Amino acid sequence: MTNTKTITFIGAGSMAEALISGMTKTLYKPEQIIVTNRSNKERLEYIQNTYHVRVEADKEKAVKEADIIILAMKPKDVAEGITSIAQAIDKHQLIISVLAGVSTETIISLIGKNVPIVRAMPNTSAAIGQSATALALGRYANDKHLAIAKELFRTVGAVTVVPEEDLHAVTALSGSGPAYIYYMVEAMEKAAEEIGLEQSVAKDLILQTIIGAAEMLKSSKKHPSVLRKEVTSPGGTTEAGIKVLEDYRYQEAVISCIKRAAKRSAELGQSLLQLVKTHR
Ligand SMILES: NC(=O)C1=CN([C@@H]2O[C@H](COP(=O)(O)OP(=O)(O)OC[C@H]3O[C@@H](n4cnc5c(N)ncnc54)[C@H](OP(=O)(O)O)[C@@H]3O)[C@@H](O)[C@H]2O)C=CC1
Ligand SMILES: O=C(O)[C@@H]1CCC=N1
């Protein structure tokens, strides 16, 4: 199956790269994708050389050629980034935003036109077709726009549709989620070194342990706590280890982490909204 739409990325950072990497392995030909950023020419060169997509320093030109515009700049650059392309946007184009925290209403307000927007929260596992992506529709987006966004994000993983207000929670859980797992792996690697395992051996063991646990969670109907108890022999090693995690209030820390990330998503949205209001 092919798809002939032209897709322009505004922003060429980690998230844009993960999406480009996944998309060009599946439904999209590299020449359908145009990538632009603020000023980093080396980064555009790297993206072009790696994925063979088109890159364009002239943002307005990149926007005018697109059927779909994907907003993927850093939170602090959102207001300037969107207003700098607003003139070039036509309301027949579909805007897809992966910006954490920023509401579709704020984007509509910054563009100043009744544009259809689908807000998406993917994660960087899109690079290997394993993103967990949630989508929500803006005021002027309809089922046709949703179908286009679903088709696009299905090329990089699993897709679910949520009400827009749930996207702060989604961002905290699955948008940021891969980082929590990587952080745990960093700690496991440090521990392995301290207890005397060779780095390459430890790496393989940790990786297969995570893949195995994820597959168990996926294929078994058992609750995670039941799976955990099956590992935990009375008076054994796991029990001794988990006791230390309990002493450090590990679960409380994880819950607080996710709640704080969700709050931060709302804060990012609020601060941009304030900025938009004061510049009106
Ligand atoms: N990283 C992740 O895991 C995820 C990120 N997101 C969202 O994706 C967005 C991007 O994040 P991420 O990729 O990590 O960020 P990065 O910092 O890696 O990349 C940001 C990109 O935005 C570009 N940019 C900045 N200002 C402008 C502008 N005015 N016009 C055009 N491009 C501009 C930068 O260009 P230059 O280098 O030239 O300044 C850079 O290419 C964020 O809003 C984030 O919330 C969503 C889900 C997951
Ligand atoms: O850290 C962030 O703000 C972005 C959103 C989700 C993942 N990364």
C-alpha cells in the first residue's frame, strides 16, 4: 500500500526523527516528507543523509507544499514557531501536533484560522514501529482527518483515541514512559557492574529480562502483582530485593513521578495560553 500525501515536519528533533524513521520504513516514500527546523543546518543535513527525505530551510515554502503539517518543536519555541508559519497555512491542510501540553484551541488561536488539528502523543519507540500513540481531535477536525492521522501513526505503532483533556495523563504515562524504563535500566546496569558482572553480559541479561517481562504482561491474563509474586520465593532473593524497594517507597516514587509529569504537561499548556492571551 502507498500513500501520496506530502508531510512537512516543523522541527527536526528526537520526536520528528523517531516518526520519520518509522514512517519511511513503511507507508511513506522519503520524497513525500519535508523537514524544516529553526536554524540548525547540520541537523537537517544529518536527517537528509540518514533518511533521504527532503529538507528545506525556508519554512514557509515547506508549509505551502504540505498536505499534512506536523508540529514538533520544543515547548519554549512553540509560540514563535507557529506564528512564523501561520500566514502560509491553508485551512484545507491538516495540522498534526505532537506538542506536549499544548491544546488544539491554543494552536488554532496562534494560527488565527479555522484549521483542522489532530493532537497526537506518540513516543520515541515510533523509530522502530513500537510507539503507543494517543490521538484527540480539535474543534475543526472530523472523522476524515482522524482517519488520516490514524493511518499515519499506525505506521509507527499502536494507536488509541482519547478525549483531548486526557492527553496530559497520556503524555505523563506513555509519552514520557520510555524514559522511566531507560532510567531503571541505567540503575540495573550500574548495579550489575557493582556486583561484578561484565558489562556486555549484563546488558544482554537485562534486555532479555525486560523483553520477557513485557511479553509476559502482554500474553498472560495475570495481574502484574500476581506475576511479581510468582517470582518471589518465600525467604528468597526477590523478597529481600523488593523489601529494599519498599523501604525506598519505590511505588510511591513512580506514582509521584507520573503525577508530576501530568501536571507539567498542564503547566506547559497554561503558560503558552497566558502568552497567547497577553499578545492579543
Ligand atoms: N522527545 C519525545 O520523546 C517526545 C516529544 N514530544 C514533543 O515533541 C516536541 C519536540 O520534542 P523533541 O523532538 O524532543 O525536541 P528537540 O529539542 O529534540 O527538537 C526540537 C526541534 O524544534 C526545532 N525548532 C525550534 N524552534 C523552531 C521554529 N521556530 N521553527 C521550526 N522549528 C523549530 C528545533 O530546530 P533548531 O535545532 O534549528 O533549533 C529542533 O529541530 C515537543 O513539543 C515535545 O513535547 C512528544 C512526544 C514524545
Ligand atoms: O519531555 C517532554 O516534555 C516530551 C513529552 C513526552 C516526552 N517527551
